[in-house]
Amino acid sequence: MAQEFVKAQIKGDKVVLFLKPSCPYCVLAKDVLSKYKFKQGHLEFIDISGRNDMSGIQDYLQQITGARTVPRVFIGEKCVGGGSDVAELDKEGKLEGMLQSIGALQ
């Protein structure tokens, strides 16, 4: 169930952030992504903290990304890492191009 949920969320041309609101790295990733003007429906924040399948989601994220922790940020179907990774991509000027490459920005 968790695997199907994650696969359905990261499919297509959107940016998906799996997060827990109390996590400072999740807040960092959300803040960085929130600076950009996304087309409607192309940015999704998914809070896994209250879900019954949270552990299953994290287990599956570990299988496909190598890390069980959140945040996990997907641009299209590719995981680009967590909060520090997204902040670094932004700082280096690479994040905008990645977002444009999937047609997520206005």
C-alpha cells in the first residue's frame, strides 16, 4: 500500500516533498521550494507524520533513495535528496533549471 502511494505521488512532471512538519530539514526544503512560482498542481507537500502507513512509506523511500529519513524531494521521478541538498542546488543555481526541465514553473 505505501509503495503504491509513493509511486502514484512521484509520477509525472511535479515536485513532491515528503515531510514531517517538526523536522527542521523539512522546513528548509519547503522554504527553498516555496520561493519558486510553480504551475498549479506541480508542487506537492506530503506530510507523512500522521499517516498509518508512515513506516511503510519510509521503508519504501529507503529502498528507492537509500535514505529512510525525510525530507525526500522528488523532481519528477528523480529523488534529489533532502533539505540540505535542495538548498545547495538552489544556492548553486541548478534547482531552477531542474524545475524548468519538467515544466513545473510558471
